[in-house]
Amino acid sequence: MPNPILNENRFKAAVAADEAQAGWATPEGGQTAQPGQPGWAPPQTGTQWNAPITDGPISRYQGGLMTVGGTAQASAILLGLLIVAAAFGWSAVQERADGTVTFPALGLLGIFVGLGCVFGLMFRPQWAKWIAPIYAIGQGFAVGAISRAYNAQYSGIVLQAVGATLGVFLVMLVLYRTKVIKVNDKYRRIVISATLGIMVFYGVSLLISLFGGNISFIDSPSALGIGLSVLIAAVAAANLGLDFDFIERGAKQGLPKNMEWYAAFGLLVTLVWLYLELLRLLSKINRS
């Protein structure tokens, strides 16, 4: 599914929450006079004022700050959990001699658990350290089952999709680090708008399917169907740029340590989405 997690509004909200917890502000009225100088007065907060007890620059304790390295470690842990869960999901699929497969009920549960985690962390990002592993396990089981179903029809397609996902990730990382891709406001608006449009499109198609309808070109191996998958995969890849930018700016801004798990979660959501779209694209190419 598209990644609604690491967007500009969420970054600003995280920065605002971090500043609100800092516990320090300049004196009201913009005064710059120091204690003991003319014109100085303690800030009026409605309660008593506690004078500083140190002489140097005032710093705040946040229980650690977000770093790129810490986010990479959290991402590796979540990816490891997803791979292990995917192995269980793969083995849970029953494949018959005629090539048909039976999708496990736990796979559907994993999908709904993943969706619940995504929407939960949109409102409670500070819980990411506990919710993100649940997402990795639930979504990993579902991804493993889905992969086995595809592989039963097109042998070797899973390895191709995994390789393509890794390749796209590395290319986007290199393009981002070399500043070939510049994540500015225009880039964010275009990618976020496209992502939201895809979310609406998927939602409408799901609603239509619930009433017995079908948008045939979504899974069609026609030129339109393949072109749609290429476009969606490209938007998913572009979301990686937003993920990298969020991680880098979060580390520079000095966001709280728990935001590493939130950023890692958002990155994992994008990778899962990209992998599934590439898997669908490759299946269309195999049928064309």
C-alpha cells in the first residue's frame, strides 16, 4: 500500500512536539538582558521561576537524539523480523500438484494488522518502537504468503522482485546522496499528491470489488495495465526519496531517539509497497 507516514506535516509535528518538550524558552517580550544587567527580569509563567544552575549554554536532555546510524539499525531489525515472518507465511501456503494454492487465513489477518499499525502510528508516532515490530511480523507473514502464491504461477518471480526492489533502493539512495534527486517542496508536493491519488484509486477499486464489480486493467497484462504498474512502482520509488530526506533532516534537527523507529517503520512500509508493485508488474510481463 502507499506510504502515508513520512510526510512534511508529520515532520513539522515531530519538530513542534520536540520543541514543546524542551522546557526552555527565551524571556517574554524578546528581552536579551542577562541576570544582573539593567532591564532584566525573570519570565512570567504564572508559576515561580527557577533560575539556571549552570553557566554555559543551556542544553536539554531528551533521552538521546535521532541519528542516521540508529535509524539504519532499527530498519535492519524490522527488515529481519519481516523476512523471518515471510518465511513462515511462505511455508503456510499449501500448493497442490495442479499448481493451485490455498492462501492461509493468517495471511489476511496479517494484512489487516499491518493496516492497523499504519493508521495507529499516524496518530501515535511515539509508539513506533513497539508497534513497528508488530507491523513487520504481521505484514511479513502476509507478504510471504503472497509471494508463494505468485511463485507457484511464475517460478523465480520472487527472486526477480526482491532483486529489483534492492536495485531500486540502491539507485535511489545513490541518486539522493549525490544530490541528483533534490527533495525540495516541489518534489514533496508532487510525490505526496501522487501517492494520495493512488491510495484513493486503490480504495475505490476495493469498494467496487466489494459490490461485485471489477476494474479489469489493474491486473491486466495489457499495455495499459503494465503502464499503470510502472507508474505506481515509480511513485513508490520516489517515496524512498521522502524517506531518506525525513531521516536526514530528523537527525540534523535532533529529534528524539524514538523517532528512529518511526522513520524506520516508514521506510519499511515503502519497501513493502515497492516490492508488491514490482511483483505485480513482473507477473503482468510474464503473462503478456
